[in-house]
Amino acid sequence: MLKEAVALWKKERNKKGTTLHRRLLLFFVSLTIVLILVFTLLLSLFGITGKDEKTVNNYIDAVLTNTADKIEDDFGAMSLDGINMAEAIAEQCDGFFQVNGITAAELPEHPEMIQPLLAGQMQTLINMASNRYCGGVFIMLDATVDPAAEDAETSKAGVFLKKTQPTQTTSLGVYIDYLRGPAPLAREHGLMLLGQWKMEYDISGQEFFTTVMQTARDNPDQPLSRLYYWSGRILLKGNSEAGFMLCVPLRSEDGTVFGLCGIEMSDRLFKTLYQPDSGTYDVFAIVAPDCEDGLGTSKGMIAGSTFLTTGARWENDLTDTGRSDGFTYYSGANGKYAGKTAGLRLYTANSLYENENWSAAILMPQSVLSDAVKGSVSYFIGIVIVLLILSIIASVVISRKYISPVTEALEQVKNKSYTENGSNGRFSEINDLFEFLVQQDREHEEAVSSLDEQHRAEVEAHEKTKGELARVAGEAKQSIDPDSYALFVGRLATLTKREREVFDLYIEGKKAKEIMEILALTDNGLKFHNKNIYSKLGVSSRKELLKYVAIIKHEQGGNV
Amino acid sequence: MKKLTALILTLILTLSVMLTGCSDGSPLDPKNPVELTMWHNYGGEMQNTMDALVEEFNHTVGKDKGIVINVTNVASSSTLNESLELILEGSPGAPDMPDIFTGYPEIAVKFQEKDMLANLDGYMTEEVLDKYVEAFVEEGRLSDGGLYVFPIAKSTEVLYVNMTLFNKFAAETEATEDMLYTFEGLAELSAMYYEWSGGKQFFGSDDWFNFFEVGMAQLGGSIFDGEALSLDGEKFEYIFNTIYDPAAKGGIAVYDGYSSDLSKTGDLICSTGSSAGILFYGDTVTYENGAEEKVDYSILPYPVFENGAKTAIQRGGGLMVSKSDEKKEYAACEFIKWLTASEQNMKFVNETGYLPVTKQAFEEDMDELLDTMENANVKKMLTSVLSMYDEYTFFTAPNYPKFNDDSSGFESKFKELLQEDYKKFLAGEAISAGDTLTELRK
């Protein structure tokens, strides 16, 4: 289209020559383009066009800082609550053991005591579930109601209370369901058995129970604050929702570790608490234990726009593939991601799990980041194009407006319709021009009228001469013999070319000397031609010849 | 010059179109997806199915159109109802109202009265609505004729029977399977079982109000008198008396929770409950000592009072959309259309035991589904329910503002009175059906 426009413009220009308007327009447009290019160059030099990349960077930084702080605070508070709950439950259990005359270590041999022992802990669990954000609270005892069963080794008695609305903590709207535990305890407290209800936990293939129990047993002198453990994301066997499990050992007065209790940070709770605001950029938050190559997302939890995070991703960890422009890049089975990562402190100093590193990350698919940056460039180009179009329009309008008095003035000059004050006094240059032209016209008119006068006088003189000539010719005609005159006229045609040239020069009034010069004749040559002319025309002298010529001229209006 | 101006104008127009993009009439923008919160009552085993469907939507249609569904609450219908009531009342501490939620028309009436629900008619063309079973769509229309509850899945009530335990009982008594088909038979069996088992309960109902409501319909009456309950009359008394004795004397469980809770521990042999509750029953019974027994459940048609008509309830839960801006309402309806389309509907049916709502799924795809269905319990349930659709008349509870209060009020009062009488019975105190009935009618 631009090509066509240029071609059309050239054609027009060649046809009529460039107009002032076009020339001015060209200057304007060139100036605009140069200014816009300089503007673009400056923006690029100062990195303003990469604004979105910086904004994304800053945004992710801010979200990460907030999220990581919040997670550390929340997990810290949850750890503290878990420790307090473990201490309270252990104390209540010690009381129970004392009343029933057994030690904590003897509990596995007294399966009949498990239900009453758990019954005594129900209110503590319900209170904890009701008063804090959590996916659920639980107790797991290192004992089973049926020690003789084949799966006794992996079947653990306990209670798991599940919150269907994990963030409800007031007395209004707290709903607790029963996931694990003896059914009569649920009925006593009016709790509904979930579809996945089982009486006991099946811990086969799930290492967290053994890890926590063994570590606590190996470190009897350590306080609970150094023994609590955050599991990676676990889906309890038969459960429908996974979560991180805060596990705190249950330690009796005598040092026996007889089970654990804890609080669940469920998928839904995590999503509710840590979902980044997707209004600005579509990012998601991940909390996961570190793994060798990057983020252990197979054990982590995620919060954010669901369509960016697939279920399949959980089966794989994210591999750190490098850093660039402040972003960390990850590659996973389901795609590539970019964002930022910060280490999390989930354990106290000197904790036995101190070496377990966790990280929080705010990520987005790499394609989304590229789009965000690309998008800003397109936006910028769009703005430049719009600016360019507006400038061209402005150039057209301004140049036309500017040049119109000139073209009007020219038109007036062309039509001679200007007056001394032709531009209404608006433009001094045009006024001067018009004044000048009016003055010129005036002088021209004066010159013309003087010339007319002169012409008239000359015409009068000419007429007078003409009259005189006619009179002389008339007189001459009367003085000559009419036959000789007729002979003269008749023989004119007999003159040779050279004779005619000489004759014509005589008619023009040239003298013998001049004729010799013009025709490059010698004196004798001229005399020779004269002699021939005279003899052919029947005259005897040049005077007679000129007399005949004058008569002919008079009669034939000047032509011989 | 004119040509040049025209060229410039064309250039400007072309660029404007390029810069502004083209619109297809949808208020959605895939680059800025609208996020919708959702509450549903498809918990437990059903949650995986619903989660998978939501996930699938978010990855496909949602991604293309710019809609993200975020499930923020999964709980039983009654629990959801309580939360929704808090929202309705604007109670302090009430959760934020979800954009999409499941529920029954009864709660929809209350929301609609407060102008808090979106009328879905504006977002569903005739052509779309024509794909659904007409009666199911009509159930979602409230008093102003607008469609506020969109059908997603239907259920009725059936009788779940732990046949393993029943057979043990029947083998030693005069109990027969025939007796499971009438309420009179169930009452008799309950009394027998209580004696035989040494104090265990035989039968329970998840919803005693439904029991009376449907019972009245079976006997040709109605528990409703306009927009109020009518508990007078011989028919009501007959129903009450049929179950009173075994209920007050322990054979029938008048339990606050779901009957499936009791069934899981072998504390109940049979119960009437929603056909969609099948997944809560499982296939084992766990005894107090932790021992588990494999059991076999039969799903029988909803029992009928002797000489009564074969009538069962049709439960019309559906999806509701909060009144919001056009973008959110439009997005919610796009999700609902997708979720209830035949393909997704059948997936849901296959794994949950609900009945589908599209004509194609209900009338054409079901037979094929039954042939290929893997979940034996769901297959048993659907077979039973489909046979009921051949023989039964279905009753739908009326929608009026006080319906929830009336039904739940009746339910609690009935339970309270019967539980009290059972305590008296255990304590050896005198109990009287007449007195309790009079009390119930107050």
C-alpha cells in the first residue's frame, strides 16, 4: 500500500511538478519520522521498552517476598500449635496410663484401651480443628486394635478429623468430618464419617511415621521443638485430598514415644491461603522441599491458576535449568517455567531436620513470561504506529492550512484578482507582494500608455509619408511612358537569380557599395549585372529603375 | 490527492482493527481469565470425579475461553446449606459467596428472593435447553419462571441392604427378602432383628421428612397444605404408627448422621437414602475390634406402603450461579454447559451413581454405559433406579420459601421425640405412640 502511495505521489509530481504543499508535507513527515525514531532509540537505550520485563520481575519479587514471609509465619505458628497440642495430648495420655495402670510402652499390648484413650483426646483435637486454619488434625498411635491381624505392622490406630472448610475458624460454619478413628467416637461427637472413613491408618509405603518415631526415639533428650517434622505432600492411603503433615512426636513422661499428632496443611487450604493474585500476571506459588536438581515438586504443593498447573506435574520434580535476567528457569515433565525462588525456614535452629531445605517459588510458564514481554513490545510498536499515523495526519492538515494562503495568493496572481490589501492584512509577505504587483501594474500601464502615444504619432507620420509617396508615385506614373512601364513589369520575370538579388537590394534602397559587399561582387561584376538588368528591363539608369519600382510598390501595396 | 487520502484512511482503519483485535461477542478474554469459585457437595469418592472434570475443563475449554474454576469448598449438601444460610443472613464470619454452587431449589428460592442469583435463561439458548430432560429443567424454574437451578445430576431414594448380614439373619429367622419391599415389612423385620441381634438396629432412613412426604404421596395424600405442612389425617397417622414401635424400641435407627456411617460398622442392615450415596457404603464392614468383613450390598427399589402406589422422590439438586457481572455469569454458564453436556454427564454418572440430565445421556447412552460399567455397586444402583423409572411415579418436593425450615424442623422434632422415647424404653419407662404423635403434630 505504501508502495502504491509513493508511486502515485511520484506520478503526480512528474506530471505537474512538485507542489509547495507536498514539499512542506514531505518536510513535516520526514521530521516526524526522525523525531519518532529518535524517541524510540532513546526509549530503547534507557530500557523503557523492557518495562514489562522489569515490572514482571518486580511483581514476582514482591509476591515471593510476601508469600515466603506468610508461609514461614503460618508454618511457624502451626508448628507451635502442633507442639502445644502434642504436649497437651501426651499429658492427658500419661494421666490415662496412670489411671489404667499401664505405661505408654505397654499400650500396644492393650488394644482395648486404645478407643478410650483416643476418646479422651477428641475434645483437644476438635478444639484445635475449630480454632485454626487447617485441613485437619490427627493422632497416630504406634499401636493397633488388632495386633494379631496380618497387617498389624502397618495398621495404626488414631483419629483424623477433617475440616471441609479449612479457613473457617469461628463458631459459625466450622464443619468437621471424621476420616479415621473408631466410629463410636464420631457418633459421640456428632461427626459424620467421610466416604473414605477407615478405622485405622494404613501406613504401608509412607515413611513419615517411621521417620518421626525413630528420630524422636533416637533423641530422647531433645525438646519437641527440635523434633517436629514437616512431611512433603502426602496422600494418606484411601484419602481423597493430600497435604503437608506437621508431625510432632507424642512422648510420655517416661520418655516413651508412643505415637504422633499433628496438623494437616491440605491442598485446599494451601490454595486458599497462598494463591497469588492473578489480576496482574498469571503466576502460581509452589512450596516444596528442595531436591538435587531443583524443586521437589513431586512432594510440594501449588496454588494458582489451575490451568497452568497440571496434575501430572506432581509426579515429577522441576529441574533448575539456569538463571537469566533475574529469573530462574525450570524444566518439568509438563513444560518450562520461569520465576523466582526463596529458601524457607520451617525448622528451628538445631532441629534434627535442619538440613531439610524447603523453598517457596513464584513461577509462571515460560511462554507466559515471553508473551508478557513480547506483548509489551507489540504494545510499544502499536503506540509508535498510532503516533506516526497521527503525526502524518497532523502534517497533512498543518501543511495544507499553512500553504493555503500562498496558493490562494498565487491563484489571485494568476487570475489577476489581487488587490493592494488582498490577504486582508493577515500575511505581511503577501501584502508586500500584492503592493509590489499593484505598483508594477501601475508602472506597466503608464509605460503602455506612453508607448501608445508614440505609436500613434508614428502611425500618423507613416500615413503622412505614405500619402506623400502615393502622390510622388502618381506624379511619376504620369511622367513615364505607359508602354515602357508595362515592358518593365513584364520583363521582371526574365531576370536571373543573381540579377534578381541585385534588383531586390536596389529596391530595398541599398547603395552600389553595400550591394557589392552583401553579394561579394566586384565593381565590374556589379556593373555587369546592372547592364544586364537595365537592358532586360528597358531602362537606362538606376534612377529610372527606382522610379518604376516606386510605382509598382505603390500599386501593389509594397510587393514587387 | 483524494486517492492518497483514501489510502491513508484505509491504512489507519486496517491498523485500528489490527490493534483492537476482533471480537466474537464473548465478554471473556483468554489472556485475562476470569476466576470462579465453586462449592459442591460431591465429596468423598465423588470428589475425585468432580475434581478431574474441573481440572479437565480448566485445561481445555476453560483455557481456550479464559475461565478458571477454583473449587473452594466440598462438603455434604446439608453442610453447604448451613454455610449458604449464613451467607443469606449476612452473619458475621459467613464465608464469601461462591460464584457457582450446588444445592436444591429450596435454598435457591431464598437466594432468589434476595436477588442474589443469576437467571440462567439469558445465557442458555432454546437449542441448549432442548438437550436436557424437560422435567429436570422445569424443576429449576422458580416462581418468576426464570431458570435459577441448572440440572447437573438427579437422584432418587433407594433401599440399601447389606445382604451378607441380612442373609445371616434371615437364615436363622423367618425374615424374607419380600419383606424388604414394604415399609410394613421393614418395620416387622426391624423388630425381629432387634430381638435376634440382642439390641441392634435394622433399618434407618437418611431423611425422615422424605419418608413421610413420599409415604403420604404413596397413600394418595400430601404432607403439604399450600405452603405449610399438614400432619393431620389418618394417612399420616398410619405412616407414623407403622414405624413408631420399632423406632421407639430400637429396631429402627433414628440417627443424626447418615445411615451409611452405621452401615460401615455393621450397626445397620438396611437404609433408605439417596441413590447418589452408593459410594459412601463401600464393600466392607469394620467391626469395633478393627476386623473388616467383605460384604455385598443390594440396592432395592424404594419401599412402598402396602396398598400404596409406587412413588419415590426425585431429588433435584443442581447448580446455581451468584448474581454478578455479565463476564462472571457468562463464564459460569459456559462451565455449566460443558459440565452437564452428555459426554461429561455420563462420566460423572459412571463414577458417582447419579442419574444424567441430558436427553441423550438419559434416554440413549445409559444402556450402553451399564454394559461397560466397571464399578459393580454403581451398576447395581443404576440398574435398580432405571427399573424404578419404568414402574414408579416420581415425586418432586415443592419449592416455597419456608420449605427448608418446615422440613428440617419436622426432621429434628421427629428425631428428638423418637430418640427420647427410645431412651425411655431402655430405661423401662412407658412410651405412647399417641402422645408422641400429638407432640409431633404441635
